[in-house]
Amino acid sequence: MFLTKEEEAMLDGEYGVAKATAMKLLVTIGGIFEAKRLVKVKSAQISGVSYKNIGDAGLGFLQKLQDLKAKVTVPTTLNPAGMDLLRWREIGFDEDFAKKQLLVADTFSSMGIAPTYTCTPYLAGNCPAKGEHIAWAESSAIVYANSVIGALTNREGGPTSLACAIIGKTPLFGLHTKNGREPSHAIRLQFHIDKPIEYSALGYTIGKINGCKIPFIEGRLDPSIDELKALSASLAASGEIPMFHMQDVTPESSEVMKSLSECDHIEIERRDLRETLDELSVKEEFDFVCIGCPHCSLSELQKVAKMLGRNAVNRELWVFTSRYVREIAEKRGYVKRIERSGGKVISDTCMVVSPLEKFGFSGAITHSCKAAHYLPSTCKLKTDIRELKECIRAAISQP
């Protein structure tokens, strides 16, 4: 891989140990994937933020970088932590866990990383432009950035995205290249999608079918931003898909449509989506309703508040969002209306990376295929998937 003189100096340690460490990692990755050079990135999104996920080993790694005075050189945002960093005590998170999580937060803060703590950075101030190279490490945000925004990022991991943020560059291969973004096959829908939850189910179904290959999704589709967010999340959950193409959604879709005749075509019917939802659901009346995986948008918080109305909740209702969106929702009264009903609007964390297993819930009712995919393994919680309005109806009904 070709390195500029400045990059060689970084690798040799002339810019400090932290940058040398980051460069060694990027050069190694670039060599494995036969990248010809590094390319500048406009932003980074870091994963591996929850103490539940990284443990003492991850915390120790971050503290070593902190001791080396590592600093990011491009705008950088963070994935969800393991708890609401501002209201963890009132929600009931364990104090020992909280101490370790706050130490993790301190290390990232010392590096100059924005305390966004969200899986939807594009809704919290980190929204790249079409064609910009970025280094993101949140699976659902990666799909959304590549497919809806038209930015360019590979599926980075926590350490590599942090290395990219420190150097301000990433190896040029994969989805940073035109050839790496071409679809391998077309997915044809034999029906009109008319329910938001079907976009979540569609993504999960496609992910099961084609693993990590890039699909072109064809059909009678008119998704909203929230539906594209759900589609992106479920695609990345059941498979390792880094992006999709969809006409009138993906900025470069018109360029790749010419090659669709050469691609394999796979047909999906509505019953395939029903089978996916049945596969992820256990059809039980649990005592916990959780909304916001990925994090709720302002529009979704408004819907939840409206659906609750003046009703009081009779089960635990947790609604997850970023602190950025929460602040706006507070000004518009949505948070007050949700919490007046007895629900909790939780920021900085999400249901997948927080220690929900410590709260004694019998299971979770959710509207997210991504949540239903991960909760059984990460939090030991069975799940039942329902439409958003059905989730809220469950929250206000007697268990």
C-alpha cells in the first residue's frame, strides 16, 4: 500500500505513539484487503462504547490510548453506551456497572469525541454528504449512510473506526470504490408494502437470504425515513449487508440499474415476511415494552406521545433515543407526555447493549426485528414483535 511521506512518518512514530499505533492497524487492514492507499474521511462513528460489551479489557485498551494522549482529527461520534449517563441512578442501573461505564465515557471524551451515544448519528448532527468517505462502525448506520445518504464507508469495527478517527483516513477498498458498491442480485417484491413493520421484516428476510451480498430491492416501495432506518437495521442484523440499492432512494441507483439484467433475481412474497416475524416472536404477554432500536427519531417520539394520549401505562415502557433528539422532544412536549403516562424516555443507551437482564423482566414486546434478533442472546429476553401502535396498546393494557 502506498503511503505518503507524512503517513510514513506517522507509522514510524514521529507524530507520537498513539498515531503510530493507529497507522499500524490501518496499514495491516489495508494490506489484507489490497488497498492501494489511504483516503481522507470526513467523519467517524465509534462502536464498542458499552462497558457491557467491551469489559475491563476494552476499558484498559481505551485508557492506554488516553495515557498516550490520543486525539481524533475528524468529527467523531459515539455508539450507545450501556446506560443513560445522566439518569442512570433513577432508572435503576447498577452502581458498580455505572462507575466502569463512566470511565469508558471519560476516555472517549479525553480524545475529543462528541458525546452523542447513538446508533443514529445522522439524526444527531453527524450527517455526511453524498460521495463523502467516512469511517463508521455501527451496522445499521453503515447501511443507512451508504444506501440512503450515499456516503462511502466499509463495515468498520470499534478499533478500526477509532484508528481512522485518530489518523483522519481509511484504507481505500471495498465500499469506498465504485466496483465495491455494485449489487450482486436483485430482490423483487410481489406485493405492496403498506405497514412500517414490514420494512423491518423485509430487511431481516433479505439478510437471511443473501448474507453479506449487496441487493437491489425492486417493488412498489415508498419508504419514510423511519422505515429506511428500520430496513437498514434489520438488514445488518440477520446478515452482514453493508448497503442496499433502491430506486429513488439510493443516490447511485440509476447508475447500477443497467447491470441488473446480469444479476440473479430473488422473489419475496408477503408470507416470507410473516414467517420472519413469526420466527422472531414467541406470542406472549410480557411485562416490558421497549421502543427505539435503532434510536427513535423525533417523528417516532411524537407518534408514541400521541398514541399514549392521557392513558397511564400498566407495564414498563422504555423509549430509547439520542440525547440530541430527546432535547428537541423535551421542548416540544413529547417527553413530558410520555413520562406523564409512566413511560421512560431513555438516552445514551439502547436495549441491545444495556444490562436489561438485571431488571428482572419476563420478556420484551418490541417493534424491531433487530431488537428481537439480539435481545435473546445479549439480555436473555424472549421477544414478541408487534406494530408500534400494538406495542403502545400493550403498554397501557393490564399484563
